[in-house]
Amino acid sequence: MKNIIYDDGVFLLNTKNTSYCFKVNDYLHLEHVHYGNRIEINDVDALTLKRSIAYGDSVLYEQGSQYCLDATCLEYGNVGRGDFKEDSILTNINIADFKFEDYEIVDGDVDPANLPNAYGADETLKVTLIDINLQLDLYYGLFYETDVITRRVVVTNVSNNSIHLNKVMSMCLDLTQDDLMLLDFTGAWSNEVNKNEKKIQTGTYVVSSNTGFSSNRTNPGFIIKKGHTDEFHGEAWGFNLIYSGSHYSSINKNDKGIVRINSGINYINFDYELNKDDSFYTPVVVLTYSDGGLNELSHHFHDFINENIVRGTYKKKERPILINSWEAYMFDYNKRKLLALANKAKDLGIELFVLDDGWFSTRNDDTSGLGDYNVNKKKLPGGIKALSNKIHELDMKFGLWVEPEAINPDSDLYRAHPDWAIEDNEYKTLYERNELLLDLTKSEVRDYIVENINKLIEDNNIDYIKWDMNRQLIGVSGKYDYEYIKGLYEVLDRIFKDKDVLFESCSSGGNRFDLGMLCYSPQIWSSDDTDAIERIKIQKNLSYLYPLSTMGAHVSASPSTAVLRKTPLNTRFNVACFGDLGYELDLNNLSSLEINEIKKQVEFYKQHRQTFQYGKFYRVESSDNKESFEVKLDETIVGKFRKLMNSSVGFDTLKVIDLKDGMYDITSRPFSINIETFGHLINFVLPFKVNTEGLLVKEVSKYKGLDSKQEHYVASSNALKQGIKLNNLYISSGYNEDVRLPLDFGSELYLIKEKKDNE
């Protein structure tokens, strides 16, 4: 059965639960009719905006008619013809009137030129619009099962003169719903993805980056929702861009209540010349809709990314648990230190050892060496291969950090090819982290990177690459941004397309967390902030747009390097396991108690890894002091997190959302608490008095902690959906073995499994 239907000028695109509809009107414009729940083609007349009489300030498209583009919902915004909603395209001509010419429906995908795309579309619709000077081809990809529509545009110069494109959006969507809110995600280095909610009123709201990259300042993904919509109820529309460069999306509400959403590449300083018959290809925008709240909208994104964005060997494949050397040693290491860390990691069941920055050239800090690939033999006698061989002898995988897009002026590469760096010699050179970017628009630069990374991987038996990028792109035009990103995609495609290598993208943490990079790297380092409490917010807000399988999440030392917060080891793990688990600390500095705890953590994560990485994820509870996550596959796991404890706190509940009818066993994951946490209270439970600041307590605490009792409950699915009552938290009036002790920044994991009839 075809799900893209054309009938007498009406186009209807049906996914499993949604419909997208537009029509060719009497003036040959594409008029948007509906995007939301499933409708019938016979509903079109009822859903089309009525024009019984023109507004007094209308620029009438045809004298004597009531037709005005400003009061019409369009599939793509014309310019200079009386449509005062934000333009979707701008040229040096400053006028365009696109009219329907033709259409084509094909099975499967139609790939954009030299840009990443979703794959596995059921059908693709191409609609051709013609203007005096330009041809627009609007592409709609239909992904039935995941309730996703993709959109993009190809612009072709059909005139005899050159035309300068100054703005060209991948998508224009006009909505007429009222009471709409914008959810976007902004931040900074080490403080990514803060969720913002704004009521959409008359005017324009912008979601954009002008850093040359998708950026931690504003993620390209955003959501439009009805004012009453929450995690479980109400309508929402989601948008994201398959692109890693500067982006621009606008939400423009006019005085008539039409909300126009444009999305595409950032047009600031953009000037792209098209000669006769030349074409320009925009990146792809992903659209999805849900009337079941924000969790359901996120599930559409998650399923789509896992099925239609991530590709290669690691598509839907479990990701290995890793140990990364950075927070253990930073630049200060040698082969002996690294192997000691690897041996300890192996004993704990960790599967992948990653050598981070500092392995090449004169790289003892961040001032030199980027661009060079000669190994620092003082640190690594025998080179990378000797270390890799030792790691593989431990039956572990070996991974390596690289930053191939950057160059230090203090490097052999810069001294040989200073023209390969992006600089403006008329102005003083500006640095970020003491580095410049290489000019990926040059074929010789792309060849250099491909040759050296391929050689690294092949000569050293590398299983994993962490590809970092620690600088913004400044002082260049918008067209240059676009060409740089296309050059990056070519490099990534040439290196990773046919390799059985796990590629993790990183850009000062989450500075390039986008769908474009996920077409090449199945996971992305979420943030350089590894503090567990900060990571609750970061990983939660990423989950609105991206699945857990894409999020690199590590357990680091306490206090954290980001905020100097002391956080229980149990909580550091409980947060990190909602993602691709790793460890990033010196295991040799841990106590026996901590080592035993990590060994149990690794074992638990392996048992439930498929659920954590590929289960259906819900944001269940949220307040200033509490968060609750749920992930469900063949089993259900709930994480309960709190920030600060209060004295004499009230009763606590466990709520589980997605369960089929039946009875369930609920058990908590037990953990140990350092006895030093209890301070002078130790003396109230011991038969003798001790100096709680003394050597005895400190030594004992290295080996022995207070074990939390494993909680066990039995309840029906209906009771769990309501929220079952948990044992009391510590409330300062006493203690017994049934009292829960999560403490400040505490957390618990609960495993929920269906009881069988014979149990």
C-alpha cells in the first residue's frame, strides 16, 4: 500500500500515526493544509484556511480576488509577492514566485549530493516548483514506522544570468494552532543542553549557531508544543537538522496567528553563486509529530535515529565499556602507567582501553603538536603498536584519541604548510585552546587527514577512535562554513565507511552533538562535565532529541573536576549507565571498597546493557530536587535521583509507566556506603568509641562499607503505574536495616521484572 497519495492536486503523506497534507491551489502555489494526526484526503477542504474576505492591509495576489499570500499557509515561503511572514529563500533579485510544475513519487531514498541523509525511507516525494529564475525541487522522505517525515530543497538556476543565493531554508512549515510553546536547548562548554520554554507570541524566535558548527550554544533540534503538553499528554512537533555546521531555524508568528517555521543552514554572510543550470543542495530536516506528549515524541526521534541515521557495524550493537586515560593522567603518562591502568581495568571487566591526548610529537600540554602524527617515543617506546599489542593481549579492545581538524602553530605540519591553516593575515590571528583549524575545503588537506588516520588505524590495530575538535570557525563566510562541513563529511566517509571501528565524535564535549555527525559516529561524547548531578540534566535534555545509545557517559573521580562536588560512587554509576558506560579516573588510586563496587557495577551493566542502550526511555519525574528515569526492553529499570537530603523527609514512591498487565517483582541494586559518611554517628552503633577523624576509621573505610539492604517489593502493573510506596529514607530519628540511605546526591536503581505464573 502506498502511503504518499496524490489526488487531483492534493498530496497526502501518511505515516503510522500521522498525516502531512498540502495541495496545489488555484494560483498554483503549494498550500499547506495539515500536519498532525491521521486524516482522510476528503478532509482537505474542511481543514484549509478560508479566505471569504481579504484583510484591509492585504497585498492581493490577483486584483478582484480575496487571495493574499500573507494569509495563506505555504509549503515554501515566496519573497516579494505579499507574503510578509519570514522568507524561506533570498537572492540578489529579491523576488520569487514559485508555482507548481510537476511531481514524482519513488520507492526508497533519493540521496542529497555530498551531504549525509537518513536512509531506509519507504517512499520519497519530489515536487517541482518553477519561478522565472529558479527551480525548486522539494523532497519529502516518508518513514512510516517511526512517524517521521524528512524535507530538503534543491535550488537550480534556470535563468541565463548568475544568481547569488543569500538564504535558502531546507524546510518551511506554516502552522495555525494557537497556544504554542517553543522548547530549545542552549548552553556552553561543560554546561550543555539547558532546556528553555518560551510562549510563542507575535514576532520571531531564532534557534541558531554561527560558530561554524552545530554548537553547544544552541542545538539544532527543537520542539514546538501546545501550552498544556507535558511528558505524557498533548501535542508536540519535533524538528532536527542532519547537519553539523552553522544552522538557523526561526519561528515567526504573524498578526493573523500563522506560525511559520523555517529551518536550514545559517544564512548570515551567506553568498552562494549559481551560474546557469547550477544547483544548490540543502541539508535534510527531520520532522515528527505526537499527540501523546513529549516522551512519545522523543521515542519517534530515538527509533528513527537508531534505525535510519546510525549505520555500519555498530548499528543497534552493544557498545563496549571503556576506560579513558584523560582524567586519570591528562598529559602526564608513560607506558608503565597506562598498562597499570589497563591491567586494573581488565580485572574489573572493562572491555576497551582508550589512550587520550598527549601520545604524539612534543605533546605535553595543549600548545604544540596538533597536525603531527609521529609518536612520542619517550612516553611510548615501541610506539602505539606496542601499546596496542599489550592491550589486545589482555583481551581488551584498544582505542585512540585524535584531533585531525586542528593544528598548532608549534607543529611540523604548520612549519611545512602554514597555508593549510585557516587564518586571516590582515588581522591578528585568534586562537582557541592554542590552535587553528585546518582548511578542509582544500583537497590536499583532506587527503593528508585521511592518509594519516587510515594509517594509524591499520598499522596499530585500533578498534575505537575518539575524534575531538576544540575550536570554533571564525572570520569566514557562510558559504565557506558549508564547504568546510562538506569537506569534513567527505573525510569521515573515506575513513570510516567500510571499517569495523567504533567512532565516537567529540567536540569539547557536546559542541557537535547533531544528526550529521551521527551518520558517521554511532555515539558522541555528551559533555566534558562528568559530574553526575550535572550529567542528569545534560543526558535528560539530550534525550528529548537523541537516544541513550548515542550518549557517551563516564564515571569519573570525586570530587569532580567540573564543579568540585563530592558525589557517591553509586550515583556516578547510576547516571552513567543511562548511556554508553565508561570510566575516566585513576583506578589505581581507589580503595578496595571502591574497586569492589566498580566490579559489581560493570557486571550489572553487562547484564542489562541492551536495556540501557536500546530500551524505550521515559522521563518520569522531575522537580528541583528529584529526577526519575525509566528504560524498558524485555525488563524495566528505573533510576531515582535526588540532589539534597532534607530532615524528616516525607514518604517516597516508585512509579513505573510502561508495563503490560500482570504482577511484578521489584528489586533495588544494592551498593556500599563509605562509613566515613556517618562521621560521629559511628560511635552510637559501635560497642567502643573511636576517633572518627583518626587513622583507624580511614583505614577500615578503604575495605569495608555499610551495605544497603536490597529492597524487594511485589506489585501489580496498576499499582506500579500509580506509584508504590518505598521504605523510608533516613530521617535522623534513628536507623535500622530497612532504612534507605541515598544521602545527598544519592540515587537508586530498581529492576522490575514480570512474575511468571509458576513463581
